Amino acid sequence: MFKKIDHLGIAVEDLQAAVRLFQDVLGLEFAGEETVAEQRVKTAFFPVGESSLELLEPTDPESPIAKFLAKRGPGIHHIALGVEDVAQAIEELKAKGVRLIDETPRLGAHGAKIAFVHPKSTPGLLIELCQRDQED
């Protein structure tokens, strides 16, 4: 079902400061910034091998990322696992009794189809299922 670790989502309070850190200090390649209105976040991606680091800054104080930052502060928000077919992955996990946040795919950054597994079905980890119709 899973192809690879697609990306790690990292919640940040100041996207531009975090971009400077990852690009200028750590020397990672900046792959661009995108606002994902449906998720109420601005994102910045840094490819690392076959995976990426995704920085997430909230655009709305009521967004999930804003609530995460208020409760836990900056840090790793989720791990995204690449799948061939997110709808099929959802059905397979539901059949195994896994609790999901999303029972139908929704739109994520770079046009990916995504769905989240509830942290109560994992050891407290938010897992994103991520289907990319074309590799970035």
C-alpha cells in the first residue's frame, strides 16, 4: 500500500524565517512556496532524497496548524506516506478498523490527493496518506 515517506510536515510560526534557516543555514534546496487555501496554510518544500520537508505556517488562527502551534509549539506535525491510490488506501484502512480524519480524499499541496489517519489509531502520530499523480 505504501510507496515511501513522501514528506515530513513541520509546523512553523514564521515561514520566511524557517525558509531562511533550511535554505541558508542548512543548505537545503528550496523547491518553492504555495498557499493551500483549503488547508488554511502556506507551505514551503525542501526535497531531501526521495522525500521532502514541508514547512507549514497557518493562514487562519482557527486552522489545524494554528491550533497545533498553540498547543504544542513548532515542530513535527505529521508524516506523509506516499500511496498509489489514496481512496483505496482509505478503504483498506477502514476495513482494518483504523480511525480516519478523512474518509474521502481532499486536496493538498502541489495538487496531491490526501487523507489523514487519526492519531488515536496510531501511537499519537498524525499520518497523512498522499497520492501524487505526478512526482514532484
